[in-house]
Amino acid sequence: MELEKVVEKHEERLNGHDREIGRLDKRTIAMQEQINSSLVRVDESNRFLREQNMKQMDQNNDILNAVLNRNSESEKREDELKRLNAENRWKFFMTAIGAGGVLAVLVNAVFGLFK
């Protein structure tokens, strides 16, 4: 009789352990499902962030190219203005020298008439 009671208690404890193991298995499965769904959300978030990062890199490249092109165009305009200034200086000096020569010829002609 005592052996039967010991066996029954042992069986009850085994059944309790089985129930606890089943409960823990269910919790483990639920936790794994939560982890999986969280990982899916993280993957989607990472994909979205990668796409945003690529778009931002493209925009930054466009901005950088625009700035570089503008600087290049500005330098070209400055070079063009320097060239035009140099040409105009030479034209001015040549005109001034030429006009001085014409005046000298006129003055000599006028004085030549009065001699």
C-alpha cells in the first residue's frame, strides 16, 4: 500500500512536471513568435532606412555636383572678365596712342600752314 501511494505521488509529480514543461513550451513558442515578428519589423525598418539613405546620398551627390558646376561656371566667368578687361585696356591704350598721333599730325599741319 505504501508503495502504491509512493507510486501515485510520483506519478502526480511527473504529471505536474509534464504540465509545467508544456506551459514552458507554450511560453517559449510564444516568445519565439514575438522575436520572429520583431525581427521582421526590424528587417523592414532596416530596408526602409537603407532606401532613405540611398535617396539622401543621391540628393547629396546632386547638390555637390550642382555646387561644383556653379563654382566651375563662376571661375569661367571670372576668367572671361579678366580676359575682357585685358583686351579693353589694350584697346584703350592703342586708341589713346593712335589719337595722340593724329593730334600731333594735325598740330604739325596747322603750324606748317602758318610758317
